[in-house]
Amino acid sequence: MNQVKDDMIKALIVEDEPILAELNADFIQRDTKVKVIGIASNLAEAKIMIDKLKPTLILLDNYLPDGKGIDLFEYIINNHLDCYVIFITAASDMDTCSKAIRLGAFDYLIKPLSYQRLKHSLERFELFLYRQSLQKHVNQRRIDELFNLQTKDFVGINRHSKGIEEITLQKVKDLFMKTDKPLTVDDIVENAQISKTTARRYLEHCVQTKLLTVELNHGKIGRPERLYKRLGK
């Protein structure tokens, strides 16, 4: 495996079908910050790799040659291992699903897998970790936001404009949540670390969806500057 950058999310795939595991790994790493650091084909391998590789995220099948993924999840909880679980499984029975929810699974995806749905889940997980890194203490609104990331409507996300990704959009929104002052395109570029073209696209999306308002500042010589400000308090 290649070296993992500091800002990458380390993921372990637990899947006994090698071709499917490789396909999932290839898709996951295509355009997310998730890096697959290992693939385990059974529970015994998974336990060894969890201990050795310390993944942040486990993409877990339930039906494995030497047992069930839900038992591995229970092992993770009982041993206080610091990782999250997203199930990717054909297990559609309510007992397994309910137990996964009770244990705290971040998401539960049913095979055959929708890769658009998987991408949505990974983007929410990335945003979930990003939000936690912002501050050590939280208020009720921040807590609600973290819990909502685990329940956000997938259909609703698909209504976003073309080319708008959730995590970048949320980073732009967060910049406006921290201040009541208007921000420029350059402010967004500097603080969100995105290009000017991308910043303009996301800012105009926020204007169209009534999250921001925009006005022109004619105070400088040359082209007037667009100032964006959050609508409401």
C-alpha cells in the first residue's frame, strides 16, 4: 500500500469476494479523501489488521467465511477500538440492521451496492470527522449537526446543483457561520483552500439557494467587488 497522507482517512475493507473488494477499493479512492490501507477476507484477518493498521473506518460485510461482521463490530465496541463502521452487506434482515444501529454504525448499505450512495456516505463521514476537528466543545446546534450527518436524506442531497459536493459546500457554509461580516471570493479561496473558479461556483450556488446574499462594492478602482453575506442570523 502507498503511504497515507496526514489528511487521509484510513479505511479497512472486510469483504470475502476479492473482485468486489478491489472494485470497492478502486471506487473509494477515486475522488474521496479515504485511503484503503488493507483488505481482509475474513474475521480472523480483520482482527489482526485492525490491531496492526489502526483504521479510522471499516467497510464491513456481514456474511464472512468464519462468522458474521456484526460480531466483529461487537468485538470492536467491547474492546474500545477507535474506529467507525459502515456496513456494506446483503444482510437485509431487521435483526442485523437494528443491532448495527444500536452498536453505532455510521451507515448501513445493502448489496447490490449503489456507488453513488456509497460516495454520499463517505462524503458525510468525511464531513463528520471535519466537523469534530473544528472545536473541543460543542453546543446543541453542533451536536444536532453531527447526528444529522448520520441520517441526512440521500434523495435530498441529489437535488444539489451539478458540480456541488457536500463537503466543499459545508466548508464554505462554515466560513459564513463564524462571522457576520461579508466575505469575498478571495476570502473563500484562502480559508477553504479551493480555486477561485470553484469558490465562485459554490458562492453562487449559496445565493441561488437563499443561503447567502450578494452585493457589489464600488469602493475600489476597477471592477466592483462582490461581497457575500449570510442571510439571517
